[in-house]
Amino acid sequence: MMAICKNPELCAEVSILPVEILGVDAAIIFADIMLPLESVGIRFQIKEGVGPIVTDPIRNLRAAQSLGRFAGADVPFVLEAIRLIKQKLNGRAPLIGFSGAPFTLASYIIEGRPTRDFTKTKALMYQDPETWHILMDELATVTTSYLRSQIHAGVDAIQVFDSWVGCLSPQDYREYVLPYSQRVFRDLENAGVPRIHFGTGTSSLLTEMKEAGGDVFGVDWRIPVDEAWHRLGHEVSVQGNLDPAVLLGDIALIKSHAADILRRASGRTGHIFNLGHGMLPTVQVEKVVELVRFVHNFAQEWGELS
């Protein structure tokens, strides 16, 4: 994983494959969510089948204050990969850059490894709010700087992944997360590219996430796309929201679920059909190709009817 991320040529090749093989409408840079943290002093390794394992998790004020400053020059391989991808795409599809959101990055470096309950993260929030806010302030700066570097390198849109924020209540999100995500989106408001705000398990947080900011909001499969859009307001765009596990079913099932989402979106401008989270590694490529073809045909027929 890290070998590909740090080799611009390999990264470019892997990033373009979904456009060439699956026929999707945009590429996203192949990168690990932890990359910007390495340059500010977080030591970790990516363990196959597990994810990031942090050597010295941050759980006190001294450790939080010891984080270094991030600069685009710290990830030259990411920026060079962006330039190569743009060159190879040659206008065939836009390129999306991304970063983890402050909360999701914090959860990795506090827990020390992937988790389902986030008890250490919440313990720091509740027991040591001073350390929590200092850490989140630093991570908001890292996130903004990392995304701005990608924008300068040429990405056409940016996506902020708050993959694990769904573990929080609306009240906790508002107190411990919203100010920092809001700062990221506000600082990039005039950067000239669309800003995608993505999370999973966030049905109860959509109002708060909209307040935090973004032009496009990713929603998962736990809420119908039309209901999510109603909560967010139709002035924003919505990305989603097929359950990745549906791709384990047969083609008829996949098309049925996709058609339901597309009908709920009703052909409104601003819907980006997508999975509600990452693709499962056991999914057959042929099924994804068929899904992409089905969505394209559905959209075309809907456009002709309207």
C-alpha cells in the first residue's frame, strides 16, 4: 500500500484503472488516509487485513503539542502523482483529491489501530477536553494544508472523509467536531473546486454536517437518498448511496437496488451515484462494470424522458 502511494508512477497507474476498466466518471487519487500524519511525527505501519497501527498513540497534552507542522513539500510523491494522473487522463475524467477529516484522523492516532467502539477516542474527549481541542486544532490545520496542496497540484475536486464520525451523537459532534470540520471547509471555500463532505453512519448528523460545510454530501445506505437530500436541502448535491455489499448479489439484485436509488433522486441535478462506502475486495469486477453501464443508461433514458 505505502509503496504504491509513494511511487508517483505506480500511484498514477492505479488511480486511473477504475476509469479505464470500470468506466466510472471520475478518478480519485490512490493514497492512504494516514499519509499527511507521517510528516508531522506520527509513526505507523499498515498491517494487511487490519489497517494502520500507530506506534505511539497520542493520549495526553504533551503528545498532542509535540506534533510537527505539515507542508505540501512533505508529500512530494502525492503532488507528483496528481500531476502525472492529470497528464494521463488528458481531460477524459476529473480527478478527486482527498484527506481524512480531523475527527477520523484523531480516532486513528488516539486508538492506535482500527476499532469499532472508539472508547479511547471518546475517553479523551470527555476526560481531557483541553488535549482534545488542541489535537483537533492541529489536525484541522494539517487537513486544510494537505488539501490545499492537492488543489495547487491540479485536482478538480476534494473529498473530506469523516469515515468514523457516525459513532458520535449530534450533541457530541456539535461540541467536539463541528468547529474543526467547519474550519477546513471555510478555509477552502474560495479554492475554486467542489468540496465533498463524506461520512458513514451519519443519518442523525446530516444537519450538523451541512452546518460544518461542503458543496456535496456523501450519504451511506442507512438512509434513503431522497430523505437525506430533504434533510440537507436541495441547494446542495448528494453523493451515494448503494450498500457496497449489494455488489455481492446477482446482477438483477444490483440493478434493482441501483434503480431504486436513481428513481428516488428523480433525475435532479446534483445527484452523484456512488457506493455508500468503499468497495469490498471480494466483489467481481464484471459486476461493477455492469452497474456503471446500467447507471449511465438509466440516466440517459431519464434525460430523454424529461
